[in-house]
Amino acid sequence: MKRVRAACILQTLVFSQRPELGFSREHALKNNRDEFERYKANLEYTSTRYQIDDTAEQEDGSLVVHIRKQYNENSDVSEYFK
């Protein structure tokens, strides 16, 4: 019989604004940071365990985030988080 012992999702997320809106880099970066903060707040609200491995600001004002997060509430993720 097979069963899941541990599970985790690795994601690369890109928070960006549509270029046709014509935001300056600083304004786009602020909007993207705000959206990222709302995303993290939602993870906290839903009690999803997560770990942010890396964030990088791009020249166009987008924000690239590498994140590990719990697959579901029944999965043990302790070996993925340090």
C-alpha cells in the first residue's frame, strides 16, 4: 500500500502589473509588494505553513518569489522547513 509520508509544493510566483497600464517602476513595485503582502496574509489566515526561499525585484518592477508551502493540512511538512 502506498501513502504520502510528506508533501510540499515548490512555487515560483511572479507578481507584476500589466505593462499597458503605464506604471512607473517604483509604482509597479509598490503595487506588487502590496499584492505579495496580501498573499502572505492570506496564507497566514488559512494557517498554511510556508517558507519564502527567495525574493527578487526585476527591472520592470515585478517581484519574483520562490516559496515552499504546505500541500494540505494533513501532510507533514516538517522535513521541508528548517
